[in-house]
Amino acid sequence: MSKDPQSKLREAIIGGESDIARKETQVLMKSGVSPIEIIKGMGKAMEAVGKKYEDMEYFVPDLVMSAEAMNEALKLLLPKLGSIGSEFKGKIVMGVCKGDVHDIGKNIVVAMLRGAGFYVVDLGIDVSPQKFIETVNKEKPQIVGASSYISTTIDELRKLNEEMKKAGVRNKVKFLIGGASVYPKHVGDVGADAFANDAIEAVGVAKRLVGG
Amino acid sequence: MSKLTGKALDVEIDKLAEQFKDMASKEPHSMAERFMSVVTFQEPDRLPVFMQIHDHSARVAGITVKEMCTDTKKMLYAQLYTSVKYKFDFVSTFADAYNYEAEALGAKMLFPEDSFPVILEPLIKDASDLKKLKVPDFTKAGRGPYVIGGTKLMMEKLGDLGFAACVASAPWSMAIQIRGFNNLVRDTRKNPEFAHKILDFCVDVIEAFTKAQQEALGGAPAFASLADAFSCIPPTSPQLVYDFVIPHTAEIIKRLGPMMWAGGFPIEKVPNWKQIMEDVVVKTGSLVGMVVMLESDWLPPEEIKEMSQRLQKPWFFGVRAGIISKGTPKEIENYVKKLIKVLAPGGGCAVFGDQVPRDTPPENVQALVDSIKKYGKFPISIE
């Protein structure tokens, strides 16, 4: 018996198959399944991916491919969502800090958060504090997430915190930091609210920060 | 930006070189002698003291990371300054080791003022791009002259007391730099033949780069190593290590002769970790095995000692990065003492500082150096 498109999509995301993920998403959309239902299904797939990573059955390359597959599907779904409603656990503005262009980890975090039901505005790499602040004012997220891969750009996380304070937005968001060069001790140094060691942990921390 | 330029910079380099030579000449063994003793399972006077400390060096020497990464003399000044300040045995002559090959091939680079340079976009966007790439002449291309000139200048200044290390990326890490991580991982799944072609090209480039460094030293003894952090596990999977990393690393080692490969090993406790560690060293023919840890002590040093002795392969054990940057000097001393007690007797193992972060308290770096010197004296006698 052939599998249903929802199962095929789930398997495509777990297996990191972008082409199949895109195709099955199109099939589901054509058959009238709502975008939010499709995203919920993808979330379960990303949970399975996270579990495989925790069990050391999966490694970073597997996470990257699954994240790519999920993002391919989301490209089709996000424009159809319309206004952001209560279906989402929360909204997060996310980016790699200024001076840093390493985004492998950030991309995995974005995919895991989306899979966990967060609406994520991904600002990409080398993001200035001004860009973060503009986006916070526009999108009104509950969380700002910023990463630093190299130790020399940790100062940029501190600057971002200061600039958000000056712009009067810091008290409106929780500030989550992470990245290869960032450790728990930097939460205090930078003035952030929380730290996540990896994408799996980021989901739990984000849920806690929004009270979920 | 440092005001130290021109003649004043030359004078400072000479002054520091003299201080280093004065310090090193009072010791019974040089860095090269200590290193050779350890890797041949003999006992030198004490363990060698060396570490990866690049951006911290710029900080303590008062120059920007950009200056260190673009100006040969400033790089040497910063490394000499750091070696003299902390009393290392080794003067490093490289900084951002993973970028040189891609830059020489024409990759667009960003040089931030106080951060390591980064490659802005992969050179190989599709198969046709690989065909356009040619092995560069490293005496002219990119920062080839900066790297080659730095090692040559260091050896001119330090003579027999210097220890030349020719450093290049290993094939997997270089392939990531020219193709991009996601693209290369996708290639390994969808088009493995193309992934192998990229890695074959990387082997040719690395061979040329290493030979250019060795030739510039005019036959002076040099230790060659391949930097390959991207191939460690879990950033890479065991399957990729076996299928793509090991074969091409073995090929470059076959071409260039004995050299150390710093890659392929687990940095977290993954299933079958011991077999993987053994395989990456044995199957590639790397001169030395290596292990580093980040935050947790998941790997008992006894296991490494056993493997080193059984395989008769020397192993370098990186002091846990988290303790260097965040521990107290006393914690660092106790940790190093414990490692040396297990690893050092009988030779074959050394401990080193792995990726000392820029903001590491200087007293921690000093504690690391002093502890290796204090407890690493042969015969090892630690209660």
C-alpha cells in the first residue's frame, strides 16, 4: 500500500530530501490540507530528527539536510499563512551577529524552531543591531535570537544588547544567544536572558522564554 | 590599529627573537628535540609547550586580528610576543589556517578589523566552476607569500631554536571552504562522484601549498600538518569520515610523507568512538593522533594512552577548551597534572592548549604553560 503524502513528507524531512519534501507539500496543498496542519506535521518530523541527533544516530550534516528539506517546504507554505495567529507558539527574530557569516548552526536552529511551532523571522548573516531593532519594531517578536560562531564577535552580542536598550526595545523581548564560541557564562557578560548549546536545546529554551 | 610599523617593528621583532633565543638556549632541549622525542616514544627533558592561540596573541600583543592576518611581520611580532610573554617553546607562524587555499584560488574574502577573515561565498557554485579552477602558485597567490614569508622569517630569526610548522587545510576542510558546507554534504548524497572530484582537486592544491612552504625553508627540517576541524564528529558524520574524509587525507599524506592530520576524530562521545579514533589515524597514516574536548570530560586519558601504546602511534591531547577559558588557574593546574600523570610516562603523548579563545584570562594561559612545565618533567613523578 502506498504511503499517504503526509507520511511521505515526514520521511522526506527526516531523510533530508528537499525535492521530495517540496513535491509532497504541493500534493498536500492541492488536496486542501491547511498550511498550518502541514507545518504541524513537519514539526513532528523535526522532533524525530532532533531525537535522532540526541541519540547520536544523526550528526550535523543530517540536521543540515533535514533543515533544508523543511525550509524548502516552508517556502511554499509561509506565503499562504496570511496573518500570524495563535497557532504559533511565539515569534522569534533570528540572525547571525554583525561581523560573522557562519550560518550553518543558525539555519539548523531556525528549522528546529519552525518545526516546533515558532514563527521565525530569519535575518541571515552579518546582521547589524539596527537591522535587529528595525525588525523588532516591525514584527513585534517575543524573542530575539543571535549567534556568534567566532570568539571575536561575542562583543557584537553585547553591543546588540546595548543598542536594543538604547532603542527602547530590550525590555520588550527576551534575548537568546548561542553559537560555537558562546558559553553559558556569556549570558551575564552579554546581558542576554538565555543561552542554548544547540538547536535541540534552543527549542526548549524558546518554549520556556515564551512561557510555553 | 597598531602604530608599530616599519623600522620600529623590525627592531621589536629582533628584540623579541633575542629574548626567545635567550630563553630557549638555557633549556636542555629545543622544541624540535622535545617534539621528536615524544613522537618517537622517548622521554625528552620535559613535554613540549605549544598551543593554538592565534586571536589571543593579537590581543595581548596589542594589534588587531586583521593586522595579524594580513601583515607577515605583525603576525610574527604577535606570535613572538606571546611566546616570550608566556614562555612557550613554540612560535606559531599562521593564523586563520583554513582560508589560505580558497583565497589563493580567488575566493572573495572579508577581513573584519578584529575577527578572523571569512570567505564570503563558495567558489564552486556548480560543476563548471570546478573545471575553471587551477592549482595556484602559492609564492604569488593570495596570502601564500604571507604564510611562506612568515615561516621563513621566523626560522631566519630563531635558527635552530625555531620549529617550523608548514600548515595547510586538509582536503575535507578545504572542500567545505570552496564549495560550502551544505553544498558539499548535498554532493556527497546526490552526486558523490562530484564530491570526490572536488576533494581530488583539494589534494592537488594542498600538495602545492605544502611544498611551496617546505621549499621556502630550503630543506630546513619542518613539521607538516593538516588542519581539519570541519571533519571532526559530530560536525561531520562517521559515514562521511569513512567514505570521503579518510581516503583523500590518506592520499595527501601518501604524497607528502609523514605529517600530522588534525581531524576526523570525535569531539563528543559518539557510538564506536574508539574504533573511529583508531581508524582515522591508522587508515590515513597520520604521524600523530589527536583529540580535543570542548566542555565535558567524556574521554578518559587512559583510553588514549592505551591506544597510543598498542598502536605505537603518538597522540596529542588537547586540554579541554572550556577549562582554559573559564576555569581558575588552580583548576587548570589540577587538570593538566591529571592528564600528564596518565599520558606522559614512556613518551608518545603530549598535551596542548586547543583554540585558546581571545578573551581567555592571561593568568589561565600562564597556568597552563607553567603546569605543563612543572608536571611534564621526565621522569614523570606525580603523586
